[in-house]
Amino acid sequence: MAKKKEKVPKSQKTIMFDGQHDDEEVIYVFRRHPVVMRKGLLAILVGILIGLIPLTFWPPLEVTLVPFLPMIIGAALGSCFLFYQWIGWFYSIFIVTDQRFIQIYQEGLFKRAVSDISLEKILSVNFSIAGIEETALGFGTIVIQTFVGDMVLKKIHHPAKVQERIIKIMKDLGIENNGTPL
């Protein structure tokens, strides 16, 4: 008889990533706000609008797909740019483990930068929300101050909640705000 696979709740699933230490546990994972893909959405709209220009000068004589071909091509090219933006958003993640903070920043298909810092080296975690767009859409900038410099995380979704969660994780692990263990 085949064993029935038990469904594990999402909160109890173990998250694994490349470069994870054997004794390291992932506590929190977050990513940037989807607003980072807005240029891709704009590219689709501009592609459609540019594709409509020929229709204003040469209205279709018959109902076929051919007159709308420039608009479809413009939307397809815009969609390619949106896909490029989506790759950067989806694969750019921030991971907080019980030992370190890892920033994985993906730009397009072939450019990836990874930074990690020990939680004990973090001095403070601050956030800022500046302007109407950031306030209305709920994103902002988080600055993690460390002994070696600042780590700036831009366009983070709900930065106040993320900052609060990182500080709580550090306190639960016994790390003070000045980077020294309790």
C-alpha cells in the first residue's frame, strides 16, 4: 500500500538555500515591493500605444488581425521587458537566519550579487518612507547599519513590519542593538 503524503503547514516547512550552513536555520524571508516592475508595465503600455499609431493614419479597410499587428508586436516587446523586470524582482530576496542576514540581488538573467553579514555585526536597523508614492503604496527603504558600513535595502514592502521583525529576531537570539551578545 502506498503511504499517504502528509501536508506540512507552510509555517513548519524548512526553507533551504544555496550556501546555507549545516547548523543554520532560516527564520525570515522577504523581498522587494512589486513596484520595482513598474517600468515593465509601462513598456507594455508604450508598446501598445506605439502600435496604435499606424491605425490613426491607415484605418483598417477590413476586419482582420493584420492592422493590429504593430500593436501586438509592441505588447510582446513590452512583455519581454516586463519578464526581465520580473526576474529581477522574483530572484532578489533577503534572508534572515539564526546566524546572518543575506541579501541576494538579481538583475536580469545573468547578474547576481550576494551579500551576507553576521547578525552580531548589525548595529541598528532603520527604515524610512519618503514621498507620496512610497506612503500610498506601502514601501520604503531599510538601512542596516553594521561595523563595516551600511546595507541599504530599497523599495521594501512594509518596511516598518520588516524592521520590527528583524529587531525581534535579533532580540530573541540574544543580540543587542549595538551588536554585542546579551
